[in-house]
Amino acid sequence: MLPAFLIKYAEIGVKGKNRYLFEDALVQQMKYALKRCEGEFAIRKTPGRIYLDALTECDFDEVVENLQTVFGISGICPMIYVEDEGFEKLKETVVKYVRDTYPDRNKTFKIMARRARKNYPLDTMELNASLGEAVLDAFPEMTVDVHNPDIYLYVEIREKIYLYSEIIPGPGGMPVGTNGKAMLLLSGGIDSPVAGYMISKRGVKIDAVYFHAPPYTSDRAKQKVIDLARQVSKYSGPIYLHIINFTDIQLAIYEKCPHEELTIIMRRYMMKIAETIAKETECLGLITGESIGQVASQTMHSLYATNEVCTIPVYRPCIGLDKQEIVEISEKIHTYETSILPFEDCCTIFVAKHPVTKPNLEYIKRHEENLKDVIDGLMETALSTRETIVVRCEDSV
């Protein structure tokens, strides 16, 4: 028998008349995820439910693993179809299902029937009682526990009859693409890939910008960021990655501005460039991996100075997390091992020995005046020479 799944969603269910738009987006993301699986599949929608059927042989575990990257899915339920040949046939199928699925039947159980098709001859209470009685008659070693059973047996009477007992957790969230698009400032560190993942989980499509500083940063550092984008794209869908050559801007700042302010001033110009690309590509905000107080450039004073150059919102989903919490998420999404590879990005190469932690915005602006003769041309060159690549998870399969 080829695998079949009932796909549960949570937040989508409260979207009222617009729910079909979220369901359609969820279906599209499922199709994207299933491209990474061997086999052919069919997805169909019915009111309140989405079903996935394997049309050819496939790897069950591989299918589940990839469905668990689809934001919007709250549960993945391996199920079987029951032919609607009368209630006696349904009882026989439930008993056979328990026999085949649970070799050890010294367990408690509860029947969870749901009758969406109201013309079915038994109501929900009668289904629960009669199916429970059939299981008890077949397996005297089993007992009913309506409060905390070992096994839930779900029977759904809809246009067809579905039977399942396992709900494999999905990632939750909202389908990607249902909440606009934003631009992620992606570095080779631990935090920014996590930020991209967390924003994508709320339905936001992401593009990304990476600031490269050759020859101070190597091609291996660039490849590291591409690899991180590829892993995030498993959840977010394809990412347009804009690679900016930031070397000349950094050298100008290093030459003309106080060294204790290097990081803040560099961050301000990064934000300006990222915002320019964001506006060109119809993004509605910027995303960073900053967490309050984690480093000198992420104190409240520093974030205030950085934000001042932005005219669009800046989203910081890691802002209240400590480092260990961020690391745990990076391990869950499999970006941690890549993030800790020893290829430094441009920020770490040009960091000051004693960076300012409470920058004065007026001083920062005054010192940026030292760049006025060169900075516009340098930024224009950086933008016009950028490299843009499309990063897809399936490219690594």
C-alpha cells in the first residue's frame, strides 16, 4: 500500500473567507518540499483538510522529513482510506489496523471519531462507543482511557473515510509567501540564518544580502554564506542572494573615521545598501540576527544608531534570545555546523580592539562627514557591481 497523509494546519483555520489563499500557498510549499523526494505525489484539498497521496513507491521517512520543513503544517498524519461498505466493514478495518500497527497491545486507547458527513447513519457518540467495543472484543488486553490514552484512534467520516493514529509534529507557522517579502542581512555567523528561518515561519518570503570583502575575506567565506542560504531555503523557498563587494567602503571608513566607531559606521552603510536593494525588489523590511547586548554593536545605543539610517522597518526576531537559545535553533535547522566554520566575514576582519558600546549619534554623523567626498560613488559602485544568485535547497540534492 502506498503511503497517504492527512495534513493538519492550525493558524490557517481561523482565516475566514481568505483561508483558501493560505491553503493554496501551503500546497505550493508542499510541492516545493516534495521535489526533494523520490517518487510522484498528488495533493488535494477538501474543506478544512489537505491530503497527500504517494502515486509511486517512495521513502516514507524522507517524505515526512521534507514535510516537516513546510511552514503552516501543524501535523502530518499517516493514514489509510476505508472503503465505505457499511459500518461492519469499518469495524473490521479498525480492528485490522490496530492488529497491524500495534504488535504490543497492552495499551490504553481512545476512539476519536468525527462525522463531517451528517447523513452517516451513526452519530459521533455512537461511532466512538461501537468502534471502541469492537476493539475491546478483539483485544481483551486493551483498555479504554478517555483522559490520557496510549493510543488515539482517529476516524474521520468525510466524503471518504480516513483512519489514522499518529500525528507527527509539523513546524507550525504560516505558509511562506502569505505575509510579504523582506531582505535578510546574511552573514556567516550563527544568528542571521536563525533570524531568516524565524521570519519565514511567519509567512514572509525572504531575499538576502551578503557583504563580501575580498581579499580580506576568502571565497570560502562566500561559499559558507551560500551554503547557509541553501539550508535556510529548505524552509523559506528559493532565496535571491545579493553579494556586495564591500571592501572599498570598509577601507574608506577605516581610513577616515575613528576606529572605535568602525563597526557602527559600517553597519549603517550596510543597512543603507540593504535598504536600497530591498526597495528595488519590493521588500517590506529588513531582517537582522541582532540580539540586545550580545556584542558591542548590539547594545540599545548601537541599535539606535544603526536604525537611524533606515526608512523601512527592521525586524529582529532574535532580539530577546540569549546565545544558547539561538544556538539551539541553529542546531535544529542544521545551520550551526556551517556557521562555526572558521571563515571570517567582513565585520570580524575590521572590528576595532575597543569598539564603542554607547555611540553618540551626533558624533557618528559628524565623523561620517569625513566620507562625503567618496561614499556616494563607492556605494553606487558596490550596488552596480553586485552579484545576484538564486539559491535553492534542491540544488544540493
